[in-house]
Amino acid sequence: MRLGRLAAAAGIALDSDPDRQVTGFAIDHRKVAPGTVFGAFRGASFNGEGFIPAAVAAGAVAVVARPEVRVEGALHIADAEPRRAFARLAAGFFAPVPPTIVAVTGTNGKTSTVEMTRQLWRMAGERAASIGTLGVTTSDESVSTGLTTPDIVTFLSNMSGLAREGITHVAYEASSHGLSQYRNEGLRVSAAAFTNFSRDHLDYHGTMEEYFAAKMRLIDEVVADDATLVAWTGAGEWAGRAIEHARRRQLRVLTVGEQGEDIRLLAHRPTQLGQDLTIAHDGAERTVRLPLIGAYQVANALVAAGLVIATGGAAQATFDALGRLQPVRGRLERAAIAPGGAPVYVDYAHTPDALEAAITALRPHVNGRLIAVFGAGGDRDEGKRAAMGRVAADKADLVIVTDDNPRGEDPAAIRRAVLEGAPGAREIGDRRAAIAEAIAMAGAHDIVLVAGKGHEQGQIIGSGETMRVLPFDDVAVARECAGSGRDRP
């Protein structure tokens, strides 16, 4: 494909060489081949601008970089926002793409919502996929990408590959990092969802306002001009602000929740294996038997239904399909039954709000004690550690503070910070030992919650050249601990 054609589609003026043939796009100089357009970006710990000579030597025909960067031997496509320019160029190269694409943003619930959207589409007969923390998920496979929002080349390549496989509907997670770094640009997004908003990633964004502004790029710049915003009204003031952004662009707004105008939650009642919902839509009341535990799963499921309806799905069939949703990996996933009879749940909750939501979700099902095992990640927002401790101390009956992914920090220092909010909690640094202790002490009427890592398959120790990822799966460990407890004399 000619560079001039790609540039014209992206609204970028070229100084010369419009007839150069483009064979691919890369942001890693080691993946450059003759005909590649190379994106040279500055990051927090890595500067791609230093690898421009290597990329040119490998055959790059053009380099997208800041205006002040020196480029020799290839066309310099200069832009003050090189990530955005690169993304828009690349979007024209990776084709075809699925015709129906939706995106979900918010602090919590993104993974569950995109996966539930995929399931609802599949039950309606569509060939659907989801992209996010769990990887690329279709009806028959899941491929991990390692990031909630992968780099732009991987993202667009995945989209094109899915379209070539016959996928017509895709739901993807739009993280604040991905939005601020232009990792999901250039595609026609038919609908967006805003799930909720609370403290997270302030180590990267600095303030809540900057964090929210990153989320709003989805509404302000990424979605199509005729798109729909599906907003969960339970997000309160933040939902109202997101709706204001949508209305400034004259987008259609579909509100969901107890104050929702389009899908209103009238009542929900916990049952042994899920919860019964009463909802109102289009002037009629409906009862839905949702086979998932937790009030926040109600929010995820109804927002997913809103996305399906916003993109042409039949309302009645969509609401009927809610009763056949399957749990999402690592999201209030029942991992095992303790020898004493207590169920053990694993959840990805790693923020104060998410931890509170997980504990609150389990509370109606507890007749004894709710035992919470969790930690906090290293090299991440330090301000949420004590807050997570306070939530656990306030909402759970017994708290065990352990290690999560300490990364480059001292694990004991992280635990101390968490314990400041939960001074009465037990401290067991070894995560396997902490899970084993919780399971061993759990009685028939108790519930054990292991929070923080969810679907993750490893524990990150160290950083930089000393970083190691030790195999660790909370679900597998919980099952092993429960099984070994049964073997005891």
C-alpha cells in the first residue's frame, strides 16, 4: 500500500515520497523490515527515538516522531503527538476490520463487561470476540496479550485478523493508559460504555482529574460521531460528567441502573447461585434470573445488555440471554470448597472500590465469617494501600494481608502500608501460605475471598533486569490447598 494513500486517509500531509510502498508498521525496531513505518515514541522508562538509526538501517521507509527529532535516511513524519499520528496511519493499513466494534472504559468492570457483551452477541448468533485483560477471546479460543489494551500495532493486527476469521462483532477494554497513549485509535467504534470511576493508576496520571480526562478521550475523540454511550448511573457524579461529554458531541445516551432511563433496575434479590432481577425497558417490566453472584455483576451484565441493544440487538432476546451468562475468569470465580465446607472465591479486585464491591457481593451469602486474603502491588499507586486495608477491616470479618506482585519494592514495606488501614489484620507474606491458612480456618458457614490477582498466572518479583515472574495462579493454589486439607488425617 502506498504511503501517500495512508497519509491522506489519516489527514496527514507528506512533504515528499507519497509513492513509497508500505509493508508494515512497528514500534519495536527489532520488528522493522524493508517498507516498515516505524513509530519512535518517548516513554516513562524507554525512549524509542534512540532506535531510529537502527530502524532505518533495517529498512524503515518512514519514521513517525516529534518534530524536533532528527531522522536521516527515511521520511520523517513529524507530529507533536506522534503516537496519535502513527495510530491513524496504521489504521488504514490493517484492513478489513469487524463492522461492529464497541469499547468499555471505567475503573472496574471492563473485563467482565466486554466478555459478557461477547457472550450475549454469541447467543444471538453473531460471530463475536472480546479484547482486554484476558486476551483475545472468541467462542473457541483465548490468546493472552499481556496488557488490558495492547500496543496499537498488536491491537489493529488483532482486529484485522479477527475480521479475516469471520468475526463481525468485537468488544474491547479501553484502559486509561491505552487511551492516553493512543493505543486504540482509527477504528469506527459504534458504542462506548462507562462502568464506574474510582481511584487507580494515580502513579501514572497524577490526579483524579487527569485520570478521568484520559477516560473521556474515548467519548470525546475515539467513538464515531453517531455512536451511543451506555452509562451506568450508579457511578454517580462521574457518570453525569461522562454523559455531559457525550451530549456535547451529540451522541445518543443510553442510561442503565436504578436511575436508568433506558434500562432501569427495579429490584434484585440474591439467591443461592445468583440473583433475581426486575428490570424495566421500553415501558415493560421483565424478570431476569442472573446466574452470577454480586451486585456489581448486575451492573456489568446490564451494561453489556445495553451495548448489545445499542448496536442493534433485540431487547427481549438479549434480556433472556442474561440468564445464560457464564462467569468470567478471576471475577468472583468459585475456585474450590474448603475441607470445612466453605466456598473459596477468587477475584481480581485490586483497588479499594473493587475490594469493597467484591466483599459486598459475597456478604449476603455468608452465614458465618467472611475471610479476606489480599495484598497490594508494588511500583503502583501507594495511596490506595491503606485505603484497601480500611475497606477490608471494615467489611470483612477476618483479614489476612499478604503479598501481591511486589515488583521492585520491599514486600514487607507494602504490607506495612496496607496494615496501617487494617491494624488488626494478620500478616502472612507468603501468598500460598496465606491462602492455605484462610482455607484451613474456614468453617462450613464461612466464605473465603482471595483478592487482587484474579486470572493472573504469575507473581512478579523484582523489576528491570532482576524481574522474575514466578508461576502462581490463585485458583490453582486454592484448589491445591483445599485438596491437601482433605488429605490430612
